[in-house]
Amino acid sequence: MATFTLEPFIAPMVREELLKVKERVTKKDRDYVAVYDGEEGVGKSVLAMQHARILDSNFCIERVVFTADDFIRVIKDAKTKRGSCIVLDEAFNAANSRASLTEVNRAMIGLATEMRQKNLFVLLVLPSFFDLDRYFALWRTRALFHVYFTPEEDRHYIIFPKNEKKLLYLGGKKTYNYTYPKSPFPPFQFLNQYVVDEADYRAKKAEAFKKRTVSNQARNWLLQRNAVIKYTIRTFGYTAEQINEILRAANVHPLSPAQISFILNEIMREGGTEEEENALKPIKK
């Protein structure tokens, strides 16, 4: 059962290492990016927020974000002071981790200067470390915290520092294997203790999931529309104006010249994408 506390149990050795990280970042004008991964429900987000409390004594629910857009907003927010810790929680989007993490990678690379200038700590929560892009996994992240259940259902984690993390990625990516190299640290236990209000966290997570679902659905509708229009042009020879007449007759807003130009250029350049064909499958049945 989850509990709430501003002073969670953290193994003394881990607390000491986190305080060293905090000092290095704040005194040597750096930033710090770490990854927390593990199976669904194991508590990786809880652990990340516990560590965030050590790195940033002012850590709060406003610094937990679930999308690249929200991450960018918080980084640029004037209220985000030097030495702040941000938890970028991607766990809810496990089914679409590839596309989501691409957005995250771009956001973090684009904001690298601001992250260093503000001496930020960024804790990235995701299903698997091996889903990160190579550059990010090898060079941009400083440590991996791999979270897991023991056979007794206790929550534990293993820390892979920078060098071990690199070797782990290079050797284990193909099979998602976490056994080599061995961590220089022993396994650590943690408790299911929230450092922010659990209800607020779950509400914010649910709202982010809803927005993401709507966004993905809208994107799929766009792919379906483009695929249908391409098929119509190729098969029946309809012109852009004839397609717009069909749309007007159905009381649907017509396509703009820019939209039409984009679709026609797609037809000329590639003749339809596999993604659009997949989007059409529900319509073809």
C-alpha cells in the first residue's frame, strides 16, 4: 500500500551518491540526466520522485511531466529555478515508446544549453533503457536505475553508473539483457512511498494519457484521409477541386491549397506510404 512522506526511506549509500551528484551539478555548472526503467507497476516513477526529493528539496507535482511538450514548457518556465529536478514520466505510454521517446530525445537535445545553464536534474522514466536512441543511451544519460520485483514481491533496483551503463547498452540491446556487466553497487530496496500527493499524480497522469490518446487518434484520422484522397486521385483521376466538391456536399470544410499541394507532392514523390496503407486497413474491411 502506498504512503505519502516528504522524507522517504532511501538507502544511505544511495543518498550519499545523490548528494554528491547534486554538489557536482550545482558547483561545476552541469546538468544531470538519469534513466529509471522496469516493468509496469514496479514503482519506477515512485523511485524517481523519491530521488528527485533528494536532488531538489522544492520538488513538487508541477515538476512531473508526461510529454515532450510539457517538458519543454517546464524547462522554459521562469519559475523553474537553477537546480530544479524534473521527472519526465513516459511509463504510461509504453505501447508507443518509440515515437514518444523520439519526441523526448529531440526536446532534450534542443534544450541542452538551457538544461546546463539552469543546472537541471532530469529523471527519465520509461519501460526499458534499451528503447533510448544510441546517442542518448551512451552519452547523454549519466546513470541507469533498473527497477524490479524480487520473488518475494519486494521492490529493488540496481544502479548502473556511466561506464557500466554504456557496456550494458552495447551488449544487451539485442536481447534486452541486464546481466552484463555487473553493477559495482549492491541491489537496493525501496518502499512504495510517494513524495507528492498520489491522487494529484494519478489525475495528472490520466489527463496526459487522455491528451496523448486524442493526439494519436487525430493523427491516424489524418493518415486515413490522405490515403483515401491519394487512392481516389490514382484510381478515379479526380482533381483536387472535385475532391473539394465532395467535401462541400458533405458539409465538410474543404482542403486548403497547402493541404492539396502536400498530398499531391506525396503522390508524386513516393506513391503512398506504408503508414498510410496501415491507416486504411480499418476502412478497407
